[in-house]
Amino acid sequence: MKPLASFVSGLGLALGLTLCAFSAPAQTLAQNNEAMLQEMQRERGLSGAQMARIREIFAGSSWIGQGNPAITRHPLTPEEAAQRLGGSVESVRRRYRNARFERICGHPYEVPLYNPETERPEDARVCVFMFEYPNVPLAYPVVWVTAREAALLCAAEGARIGDAHEWEGAAAGQLLPPDYQFQLGSHGAMRAWHNAHYANTRDLYSIGSWRAGVCATGSFKSPSCNGGSFTGCGSNTYPAGSFPQCHSPLGVYDIDGNAAEHMNLPLSEDQMASRGSQTLGVTEMKGSWFIWDTVRAHEHWARWRAPFWHGTRVMATNSHRNYHLGFRCFRDIR
């Protein structure tokens, strides 16, 4: 895929260092969500039946959306981001589309996952959303979503939540076979083995070596954010794709920065989403977030697996949600 950076070379750094006036808050969460859902259907061609199920999931939550509009202050509007990218919102979205990948994946704004050392894009068996849900360029990512809701929203359009190794392959630019050491018997032991095994890649991010200002990591935390409350913590994210250099070698954007992302970590083979599991494993939260240039809260290199933070089964009704945690979907294509 020819990266968008080719027509806006060097712009990502400027975006990371300069914030323009904050956008005005939306009227209500429900109104904001409805506008986003209409845009998602229009841009991605989802069916009426798919949208009905998606709306049902949104209606079941008092939090899910692009942030609490009463407190969220996005550093860029979609129109401001598009202007910095050298066009309108519509023209920038057209530039992000890739006809070859749409033929492979069957949907816009999805890219194939494969191993470039041994495969072509056409050999891929799974595709991934280019952007965090709702997977529309220059839309803000959905946050305040539980792992269960994320899995259900992906399923509503015939996709699924990804397994940890798939997310890691999307970030590193090389999808490798599953390496879960199920015989070790616990999350902690499996995590320790994995992180030790990939220690030689600990400085590999989606953008190569880490560089401040290249991804959507230069926003700010709400002064009233008191540990993670809906009323105090704004989801002060950027429009997806605002940073054209922030993509992996496979063309996956904002996998560093903007929102952290839910993932499925299987603890046995029958919990692997990539093998068709519906019960799934435990929650894994991956990636950095929108203030990473000032608050480096933990490691997050491409193949790193996190401690069992706020851990539950993915499909538990009490799975974790917060103001900077979102998701993206994966889709089996053969």
C-alpha cells in the first residue's frame, strides 16, 4: 500500500507539535452517536440490518461513543485535520481507499494481514480495520466500550475481535503464526514467555523506532480527570488518520496513539477468535493513547503483551471500559 504520507511528507510531526483550537462539544451523546453511525453506514456501505444491530448495542450503554461530549475537547476537528492534510474531508477519505485491498478484503478501509517475507497481500486469510472503530477516516475513535461490546459490534457486521498475535502482527508489519504457550497454564507465565521471546523487538513500533509527534499522542488530559470517571475525563482524541506517517508497514493507522485497544488473549486453543471461538479468552489492552508523548504509562512495543490489567473474560458483562480505550475489528476472508 502506498502510504498517505507520500502526499503530505513531514506533516505528521507538525501535527504532533501544534494543536489548534479545541472543537466545541456535541449536543448530547445520543445525538453525537447517531451522526457518527449515519456517517459510518454511508462511508462503509453497511446494511440496514447490520446498522440495526449496531444501534441496539449502542442503545444498551450510557457511555459508549466518541467521549462524553460535556467534557471532551478534541484538539482537531475533522475539517481542520483535512485542511492540514491538503484537502477536504471527502477528498482525504478517497485518498485512504485502496482498490487492490478492497478487492482482497471485500470492504473499504480494511487491509490484509500477512507475512511479507513469504506471502503476498492476496495470500492473506484475515483483514483488519485500517482505523479504530468506527473505521472511518477523520472520525474520532469510539471509547467507553467494554470488551464484550467491542466483540459484539464487530460480530454485528460479520467481523470479530482480534487475537493478540494478530494485533501484534498488524502493528509490527508481519503476521506470524500463533505462539501461545497454552501448556504453561496461566496468563502470567504465558506473558512472561512471550515477552522474553520477543525481547529483541522491544524497540519496534508501528512506525519503527519511537518518535514523539509522529502519532496521535500529543493531546492533553482533562484537568478534572480524577482516575477515570465519565464525568471528569474527556476523550480528547484526534480524528483517525490525522497523522499520515503513523501507520504500520501493512497500512494499519493509529495502532500507536489515539485510543488504546481491546484484544482477545486466548488461554487455550478453543478460546482463539481466529479459530472461530465465540466464548473467547481474557481481555488484553494494547497500544498507547492520546497523551503518550507526555505520559509514558507503560511499555507498548509492537509485540508486547500487557499485565492482566482490569482482567476479565472478554465476554463478561463487567469487562473494562474507560475514556481512552477503544478497539478495531478483524475479518476472516477465506
